[in-house]
Amino acid sequence: MLIHLSSWPEIDARLKTTKTVVVPIGSNEQHGPTGLLGTDWLCPEIVAHAAERQDEQLVVAPTFNIGMAQHHLAFAGTISLRPSTFMAAITDWVSSLSRHGFERIYFLNGHGGNVATIEATFAEIYAEWSFVEEQPPFVLKLRNWWDLPGVHGFCNRMFPTGHGMHATPSEIAVTQAAYPHLVKTAAMEPRIAPVGPIRDALDYRARFPDGRIGSDPLLASPEKGQEIIDVAVPALLKDVADFTAEVLP
Amino acid sequence: MLIHLSSWPEIDARLKTTKTVVVPIGSNEQHGPTGLLGTDWLCPEIVAHAAERQDEQLVVAPTFNIGMAQHHLAFAGTISLRPSTFMAAITDWVSSLSRHGFERIYFLNGHGGNVATIEATFAEIYAEWSFVEEQPPFVLKLRNWWDLPGVHGFCNRMFPTGHGMHATPSEIAVTQAAYPHLVKTAAMEPRIAPVGPIRDALDYRARFPDGRIGSDPLLASPEKGQEIIDVAVPALLKDVADFTAEVLP
Amino acid sequence: MLIHLSSWPEIDARLKTTKTVVVPIGSNEQHGPTGLLGTDWLCPEIVAHAAERQDEQLVVAPTFNIGMAQHHLAFAGTISLRPSTFMAAITDWVSSLSRHGFERIYFLNGHGGNVATIEATFAEIYAEWSFVEEQPPFVLKLRNWWDLPGVHGFCNRMFPTGHGMHATPSEIAVTQAAYPHLVKTAAMEPRIAPVGPIRDALDYRARFPDGRIGSDPLLASPEKGQEIIDVAVPALLKDVADFTAEVLP
Amino acid sequence: MLIHLSSWPEIDARLKTTKTVVVPIGSNEQHGPTGLLGTDWLCPEIVAHAAERQDEQLVVAPTFNIGMAQHHLAFAGTISLRPSTFMAAITDWVSSLSRHGFERIYFLNGHGGNVATIEATFAEIYAEWSFVEEQPPFVLKLRNWWDLPGVHGFCNRMFPTGHGMHATPSEIAVTQAAYPHLVKTAAMEPRIAPVGPIRDALDYRARFPDGRIGSDPLLASPEKGQEIIDVAVPALLKDVADFTAEVLP
Amino acid sequence: MLIHLSSWPEIDARLKTTKTVVVPIGSNEQHGPTGLLGTDWLCPEIVAHAAERQDEQLVVAPTFNIGMAQHHLAFAGTISLRPSTFMAAITDWVSSLSRHGFERIYFLNGHGGNVATIEATFAEIYAEWSFVEEQPPFVLKLRNWWDLPGVHGFCNRMFPTGHGMHATPSEIAVTQAAYPHLVKTAAMEPRIAPVGPIRDALDYRARFPDGRIGSDPLLASPEKGQEIIDVAVPALLKDVADFTAEVLP
Amino acid sequence: MLIHLSSWPEIDARLKTTKTVVVPIGSNEQHGPTGLLGTDWLCPEIVAHAAERQDEQLVVAPTFNIGMAQHHLAFAGTISLRPSTFMAAITDWVSSLSRHGFERIYFLNGHGGNVATIEATFAEIYAEWSFVEEQPPFVLKLRNWWDLPGVHGFCNRMFPTGHGMHATPSEIAVTQAAYPHLVKTAAMEPRIAPVGPIRDALDYRARFPDGRIGSDPLLASPEKGQEIIDVAVPALLKDVADFTAEVLP
């Protein structure tokens, strides 16, 4: 059940039996010479929507499509929230979803650069309760889609070299599976991009001139993307089910 | 050209000839017994994407899908940002887009409840420059899709009674045109919803029990929605062209 | 009853019978070659104080004299709050007045540029309650003095041409009625000022070199101002009475 | 020259010869059984406006009439800003006045409870420059009106007993001189109010049931108030002149 | 009992009999040619830890070692919080300590420049309760170590000339008593530093080229420092005992 | 060179040859039945100060002793900053240190719960530069002391079972080496604490009743702590030297 394509009485009815909601969250940022700028929010959306098609009990929120991407701002098309803004926005999403009775809020994340800020946000939210000795009416969980059980290993076996850390062939492939008419190609030199630390935008562009980090996105194909999706979808359904079933102390 | 389905070199190249970007912006909130929760962000997205298909020079950002909907929070599925959060997020979008060289940033809005906060944000952004006697490198414009020249009159003629202010048949129709398999129906009593002031969420729900204000959404149909889109798309293209061509003092 | 000229026991006693308070709110900003910088806060103060003299049951707060005027900052004497500051301050006024038992807080506004931010503030305040399913102990209302029933039409009939949008003869006239010794004159070229969009301060000054928008303030006179006040005062008293009498759902 | 009763060209012209502006700043808060709620902003306004009548070269801003009065909130009519709001607002006033070329900004304060927050604000403003090794284009000064040279001693001699710290006969007298028709009286028990620490609003009301601290406001009279004003006005003019003439290192 | 050198069960046990905690708070900032940069946080720490050694019932929190020192930023080694940051941090300390049941929170301060911001913070904290007519579960107190009863007079008698306001021989001496191996010396010209107003960092450095204000730190010695400590410690123990014993209204 | 025990001219002189500063950063939070509440800020302080004794060219800032510990707030003595406060404070430390010319700022961290917020802060700081296409004048680095090259493996070999994640024998041992008179003991049941997710404070206390996660702190001894320090100190010196020597792109 996709919230944005449902009416409020439909969500209201579903809340009688389901207290869990999945929020696809990512970033809109450069993904190398061929990757879509939307890659990091499209991937969790693709996986979550595919899972919803398999199990329409799954409640999926709209996609949180802009995240923390300050280091990519030297590449056209990147849109970034400051971490403080990102924190405020996630907080308001949680407040809204909790207001309706969702008690388990599961963020399916598509951008490694979001992790620190999302975790800091969880702490900011929990702190309001911790300072006053009250129990929050919700539990929050963050899961990167590539960290769904089995996915990371599967991708590494599929791309034993050139997987890298940014504009990886696995994420590119997932978007190619969903948007096969948008497969792009380009010459890339070196074939496998360099690696290094991540700092501000100018530093990033100087280190990684075409945007990639450690990856060879040309290894991607729509078919491989579909294979990854096929591994990720059941893993997501199981992970959400486990989260829903978890007994709190 | 949809930013999120492009690569950064493609946006980079387009920026050589285009300095204008369209940002569909809306809200995820209840739209009565039959309307999609995503109506207010889907409508500007539908119109902007249709316009981009007619003129692929048009650069369209990802959709800003959560806005200011505090008054709808008593209806399941609504997600709202506080105005202060909304302001911070819009500011970061503007900073990001301006960083790449976009000089005219056009927000195509789908939610009346967003207007005050978006205008306040523009003032907040401009104030940074006004306090220090500097010229901002961008111009900001807000346009509600129903205020595109010709659209409002067209909708009023199409729905002479029962158009109302929330969950209007025109916006419902637009989403039905784009998602015809999701046309929903429900008994609504009274057929035309009441009107009144908008305050907090509990007050809203007490005044407008099924969420509608002044509207009869059952008047909507996919065909009518397509007619509206067909009026809105050229109006948008012309409005953006005028904005792009405007000579600054 | 003017709060600032009363003692606390007097306000305490009045609160036994009155739960409504009127807050004159405006801006300190340029008003063309002849208008007083205080025009936008003086006008609602003049009207509210005149109303209080007619009905001393009316509780009037001190005047909130600085608002959102970033676009006027290129003209000497203008003082502006950032919208975010303005929001915080209005919030604290509401918290304070609500603390004492005022349940209906009526802002009589004198500056069009304040409207968006005041409305965003109302939403920010209400959101705290909407997120947690609680009813706020107050109702907020914004009314521009020129939108008091009957006033706008009266002014338009009085000034069929040259009324414009900023430094209008009607607001200038109201201040002249209250401060007749301060009537100023100046050559204005063109007689009716240009119109156009409002953006940052430098853009504003380039478009509107003497500060006026669309107006001919030389049409003003103290006598006309008094006529306007005489229309506005009963309209305010009735509007406040209606607000006080409104039954909540 | 009162800014709010001037036009922008008048302020513009004055700025050619004057770079100093006086900002009366105070608070709207209970002042015991007989004192006006506006006492703390009326007093600096009364003194500053009287000074401006003697020397119309003096530029006086509108009165900043709401300050930090959280401890008085248990008494009806008090309006308080949180310190953080107060800081933001003062910052915006300074930014606005500095924008026009005012280089010496003199706050004439009427409320002891404002002092800490105003000083913290000055530090917050200066910090922006200190962090980046730049010189601010303005100098800020805070002066309580009762600390103008000669005033404090004069008041103490006038009221050797019962002056106290809040709702003092001297401040009450100053407002009586300006508003003689509003002289109020009440039985007060004890005649001289108790003293003690200042904390939150409920604590304050428990300690100081009628609002006074250490004072006997019945000692006030309009005549005494005028005497105080007559001492304060030349002291203010001299203090401002000294501030204007101060040579920076 | 030093919190940071205790285990949580030890603090838990102590809270059964003690509801008061002492927080040494200061600043890390230049202290002239010879003073330690840590002087202002070391002094209250030295005094509080010495007191704790005499009465191990005294609960002492970790030292809050960075305060408001923007005016010293032109001297290497100074670290400053903006007042707004300082306020947020103190608020969180108070929330944390109150969470555990500490009801009397006593800040022993070592930096005059902290006073305004700490007092503004207390007001910010109290305001949350004052706005809603609730009693906070704690009482806050600020005491500068040199204002402990008897200390100021003792220091003035010890240093009848050259005590000054910054890098005073008394504070230097206290650190010398605790760190006798770190006694530094330097030529200072003039022997007694100048005095003047405190503004931004560049202004400060221009007025006070070696950092001192009005002081002759060469008068300090470890022995004198020990004498001061010996006066301050019993004064602190008594002051804390009085604070603990204070009956609230 | 410890900044807080130096004078400003000493730091000034050192800055001629050194542009790197080490900031020990941690948290004050419960560490199980026997661990010191200060463990997480004491450990990086102990290691950094030991390193400074070996190489007095190393510039070490005062210890940032309060971090993000909301999940420990149900245990007495814990003091936590909200992440947003923590971010503001780190930002001000960086601004201050950068002001003096430190170009490489190395945070030696002692608390895993700080990592997300510190990384988010780095992004917040960098974003200011990334939005405007400027290069920051500093590079920031975060290193947990247990992640210094070689340390983690050493600790794991020393404690093959019962190391765990919180109140680990390695961190307890390091504090025992520095404070051998404070070695505490207690019965712990079970000997190795449970593991699980970290959420709010009440959830944490319910899952981990004595505060430990997965650890057996009784394995610690001062001797083992000294061995760990002896491994960490050269690792820190080398890591800082590498950071200093790193060539920027």
C-alpha cells in the first residue's frame, strides 16, 4: 500500500492491523558520468515498491528524496540539505507518522552519506523522551538497502572488482532495471575510479573528477539490476516483518 | 529534462543554454474520501512532467513532496513539515540549485496551504542579501498550478458548482488522468462539503469530518483531468518562458 | 483598555469578562517621499486605539511595531525582522497572552508584507498541537485593517485612481489624521508610481526609486484619513465581536 | 528626529551628518498594584523623546517594547520574549540600522531583566566578526536610563527608603509625569515590598504577591517624575554625544 | 564526590541524600603574557575539587570548560562558544542533571564574560515553565568564585593595586597554586594594563595588546594562590549548604 | 603542548611551525557497575596527554567532555547534549581553532555514540563552503582511539571474550592505568552483559539493567590499561603526523 496513492480512509483502515511503515529515503546527487542523479532515492523506492507489489500489506510512505549530499555539490544537479535541515525534516516525518499510530518506522536508505545524519536524528528525537523519563510511542530503524541480509554479499559476488563506494555498478544496475530506456554510457578513465576521504565539495571534485569513487559503473546492466532487486525484495519483507514482530523490553 | 533521470554531465551541458529550473512542490495530505494522499504533489509533478515531454529544454527538479499540512494531521497518511522546517528545506534547495548556476528558480506549487510559508521563505532568503546590500544571484517565483493563466477559469467553467477549496474535483481529476486505475469512489454526505476557517488539526476534523472543504470530488473524471492538463501544460511553458525572458532592473 | 497603560490587577479583572485581545501589528518601513516610516504600525494602532476609546471593553495589546520589511531595506529608516525572527516573536506574544487566559487573539495588521509570515506563524503554533492530537487553548485571527468589512471599498471609492499597493493615499491619510502637524509634501515623478514584483531590497529600489508602488500619496489629506478611520472603527468593533462570539466546533 | 514620524528621505539626509541612533528598549510587564504594564518601555521612550525635543539632531528609533520578562508571566498583561527570541530580534534591528549607515547604536534600556540578554546578544553579534577576523561596521552600547550619569544618585536621594528594585517610585513617577491622567492608587501591604531572588514565574508570584520587589510606589508623583526626567534628559544627550565622539582604536 | 570519577551506582546512592550538584564552569581564553589559557575553567575546578576533598558529600560535575570568549579570539588558543550555543549546552546539562533528581544546580563560574549568557540561559530555561504555569523541578544558581562571600575583599586587600579585570593576579595565583611547575614570567609594559570597553576581538586586541585589562599578573605567586583557595573553599561549602537549605516559597 | 596549560604567546609561537591540533572528545556517561562516568572523555585525554609527553610538539586542546549520551540518561551521572547542541558546539570549537590558523583539526574520540553526530557536524560545517564554491581553510578528521592503527586488534587479543561494546574492559583498563586508586569492583550478573539495539533511555535501561553491553569489565586491570596506552600513543603520534603530512588535492 503506497500512502501517496491511497486515500486517508484506506490508510485509516490499514492502521487497524499494521503499525509499521517503510520510508524510502535517499539523495539526489551525481552518480558519475552515467548514473542517474536520482539513483540514491530511486533504489530504495524501486525495492520498496517492488516489495509492496508482492505484499500489499506493506505500507510505504512517499520517498524522502533529498538527503545529505554537500560533498557532491560541485556536480550539477545535486541537491543537498544541510544536516540540521535534514534532521528537522526527518523529525517532522516521524511526528506525522507517529500521530497516525505508526509505531515502527523503518527507513530504507539509499545513500551512505545519509547514515550519520539519520542516526543523529534518531538520537535527537529519542533525547526528548530520555530527558524526561518517558517512553516514545515509536521505534525507529535505519536499514541501507544494500545491507539487507544477503544483498551485500550478492553484489560483491556479482562485481568482484570495480564495485567501489559511489556510483557502484549495483546501484546503477538497479536503476537500469527500473528505467531500461535510460541506460547511459560514457568513456571512463581510469576504468576503476580512485578512492579517498570525503570532505567538502571542491575537495571531492578534485579527488574524484568524474564523481565516481572506486567503482566501474559500466559493469551494470538492467538484467543484473533485476537480479539484485530479486534478492533485495524478499530480504526487505523479512526484515520488516522481523522489525514488526520484535518484542520491546 | 528531468534532473533525477539525468546524469550530471547532461545537466552541466544544459546549463550552458538554460538558467531556469522548475521545482514541482506540494504536500502529502488527505484529500477527502476518494482523493489520493499524494494529490498535491502529484498534480504539479504531472503538469511539469507533461510539459517536459513537450519541450525537453525544460529542466525539472525532483518533486518536493512534503509541505505544510499541519491542519490535515488528524487524517491518516498526512505528513507535514513545520513551517520552520519547510523554510529551511526550501532554502537548501535554492542554495543547491543556485550553486550550479540556475538563476531563475520557479516553484510550481500544488497546495494552497504552502503559499504563506513559501513566500515567507523567499523573504527569509532575500533578507540575507538585503541586510548587506548585495544582489542575490537568483530570482525566485512561486506559481500555483491552478493559477497558471487560463487554468482557474477553465476549472471553474468545468465545475460551476462543487469546486470548493480542498479535494476539489479539478485536482482529483488531474490525478485520475495520470493514474486512471486508481479512481476511487465513496458516498459523500453532504454532496458539497462545508466551508469554514482553517486552524489546527482537531478543529479541522471537527469542521470537515471527511476532509473536504466546499467540494464535490465525485464530479471528477480522468477525461476532465486530461482536459485540465492540456490547458495547464502550454500555460506552464509560456509562464516559464516569460519568467526566463524577464529583464531585471 | 490599553494593556500598557493599565495595571496588572486591571487586566486581571477584565479577564473575568473578556477573553479576547487585539494586537496591532505592522512594520517600520519607508512609505515613499512623504509617508511616515511608522505608517504600517501607526495605522492599526490608530484604528485600534480609536476603537478602544469607543468601547473601553476592548482590550488592546501594545503595538508590535517591527515586521517583515526586507524588501524596503534599501531605504533609510526601515527596520526589518527576518521571517524566522518574526515567527519566534509572534509565538512568544501568543504564549504570553494565552498564559493569562486570552483565548481569542486578534492581530490587526497594517502591512501586506507581514501576511505570509504571520500565517506561517499561526501554522507553526498550531502544528505543536496538531502533532500531538491536542486542542490549543486559543484561536488566532489575522485581519488587515484595510480588509475590515467595508473599508477596502470605501478607500477605493475615495481614491479611484492612484491608490496603488504601497504608500497608498489611504494609509498616508490615516496617519495624517492622527498626526496632522506631520503632513509632508514632495514632488513625485511620475505622479502614479510604477508596479511590479517584490523581491530583494536592491531589486526593489531599482524598480521603485522613490519607494512607492502604484500609488499617488499626494491624494491624501487628514480629513480623508479621518473618514477612513470613522469607517474602520465600527468595522473593527463588529469584527472583534463576531470573533469573540464564534462558536468553536 | 523620531524615525517612525519621519520619511525615508529625511532619515537619508540626516545620515549625512549623524551616524548615531538611540533605540529605547524595555519590557511590557506588571509593575505592582499601581504601575503601568508599559512602564519599562515607556520610561526610556519618555526620556528619549524629551531629549529629541531638546536636540532634534538626535535620531531615535521606534521603541522596542517587549523584552525578557518571563518571571512576571504570572501577572496578567505581561508579555515576554524568550531570551533566544529577544536575541534574534535585537540582531535584526542592528542589521537593519547598520545597513543604513548607523555606526553607533545606543540602546537606552528600561528593564533590568533585559540586561543579561542584551549583553549576550551583543556578544552573539560581535562573535560573527570575531570568528573571521573582521571589524564590525558598528559599535553597540547599552545604557539603562537610571544609570545615566547622575540619575541613580538623584533617585536615591529623592527616595531614600522604599526605592527597591521593581515597581520603583522613580520609574512609576516618570510614567506619571508623562501620563498624569493615569495616576493610580491602591492599598499596599506591606508598604515596602519584600526582596529575594528572581526565578520562574510561579516562584516570583509566591515571593512577591503583588508584584513589587523592595519598593513603595506610592511615593511617586508626577512632579517627582518630571524632576527625574529633567535630570535624565541632559545626561542622555551628553552620554550619546560622548559615545558619538569616542575614538575607536 | 566527583561525578566523572564515580560509577553510576555511586551517584545513584548519593542522590538518596543529596539533591545539590556543583558545576564548575569557565572559559578557555588568553590570560595575558603569563596566564594559562585554561585559567577561567581551572580556577572554579581547583576550588570545587578542593572543597570536595574537604567534604566528600559535595557532588561536583565535570568542568564546563568552554564559555563565551568571543572578545579574546584574536589571541591564539582561545576557544569560544557563541552565546546561543552556550545557552543550548547549559540547557542540556541542566536537563541531564535534573533527570537524575538533582534539584539544586549550582554553577561555580570562573569567567566574568560568561555571566550575561548564563543568566540569559536561566531565563530561557525558566521561560518554558513560566509560559505554561508549571513549577520547574530545579532551582538554578550562578556564583562567580571571586564573589563567594569574603573572597573579593580578601583578593583586593592582597592586591590593592594592579588587580584589574582580566588576567588578574588573584586568578593567576590560584592556577599557580595548583600548577606550580607552570609559573610563567614575561616582561609587561605597562606594568598595569589599560582599561576600557569590551567589544569584538579586533577592537579588544587593539585596546589591550597583550590581553590584560587593568591588571599586573606578576604580583601572583603560588603561595598567594593557596591563601585565596583557603578562603574560597569554606566559603563555597557554606554557600552551597545555604543554597541546599533554602526553603522555597 | 596542552593549550589550557599554555599562555597565548606560547601557542602563537607554536603556530609558526604547527598547524595541527588534537581535540580529545568524549562523553560523560555511565560505564556499568564499576566504570567511571568520565571513561569516554578520560580515555582520549589520557592517550593524547601521554602522546604530548612523548612529543611536546603535539598541540592538544582542552578535552570536549560532554557528548551525545541520550541513551544512558536513565543512569545517574550521565550528562548528554542533544545532537543539535553538540553540532553547534563542535562548530564553534572549529571556528575558534581555525581563527588562530590551525588548518588540520583532529578529533580523538572516546565514545562510539558520538560518531554519527560528529560526522554530521563535519558535513554541516563543510556545507557552508560547498554551497558557495569555496575551499574551507581547514581539514577535519575524526578518529576513535580504539581505531588507531593496531589498537583494536591488540584489545581483541587481550580480551578474546567479554570485550563487548560498552563498558569494555579495554576502556575501563585505560582509566585504571591513569587512576589506579579508583579501581572499583562489583558483582555482575551475567558475567558477560547482553547485547541489543540502542534506542531511548528507558529502552536502554530495560535491555541493559546494569549499563553494560556485551562486556565483562572485571577483566580490566591497570597493567592491561597501560599496555593499551603504550600501543595507542605511538599510533596516535603516527596518525597525526600522517594527517599533517597529507597533501591536499
